[in-house]
Amino acid sequence: MTTIKFKPPNGPEITNPPIDMLRQLILMGDEQYWCVGSGEGSLTTDLGPNALSLILKEPYGFLLWYVTETGNDFVSIRSTDFSTTVEVAVCGNPWVVPVGFFVSRHKAWEAVEEFCRSGSMSKSLTWGRLAEQQWDFGS
């Protein structure tokens, strides 16, 4: 059986969290849950060294960040119009990110399900190499 570890925004890491708990948090968890502590949740598996980070910003949905051990990271992309940005706080630092990086809760759940099954990025989303995106974290 695959080991899944979930690091919630605030609190200790949970090994093999119930899938229904993850579904509930992704589909119905509010900003009060997702925006405290580190401001992000993350998943890892024993299928490889990669991680999937999740950042919620209503009403836009989740920014998904597929973190690789090589630093060749990917972000979810809903739109390539990066002209509209929003601020999120991650680990206490303000990030200004394009709204186009945020996907719906349902798409985020699809990505989480696939990551938990295979450790891979969901093929149902569009992903872009972070280094190739025309934006930076600053305001």
C-alpha cells in the first residue's frame, strides 16, 4: 500500500489521511482552514520524491504546485492571461500570483486523487514549468 503524508497548513503531518477527509478539505474546506499557519497544505507519497502543494484563495480556487527534487517545478494553469494577480501568504510571506494559476476545487481534487494514486501530475489539468512562467513572487 502506498504511504501518503499530508502536511496541513497548521498542525502536525498526518500519515495516510482518510481519502474522505482530503476530499472534504479540498471540496469544502474554507479559507480559515487553508490560510492559517503556513498558508498551504502539501502531500507526499512513497512513490517518489515529489510533492503537491495546495494554496486556496477564494473565489479563485486552488493554486497547485508540483514540487520536484530537481527544482523543475510545475504550477497549475487555468488561463495564460497573467495580467490579473492576487496576493496570498505562504509561510508568512506575501506572494503575488496570477489568478490564471488557480483551478477549481473539483480540478484540485482530481489532481490530489491522481497524486495519491501515482505520485504524478494529473493529466486533466494544464501544467506549466514554473521557471517558464512570466511572473515573480513580488508585489
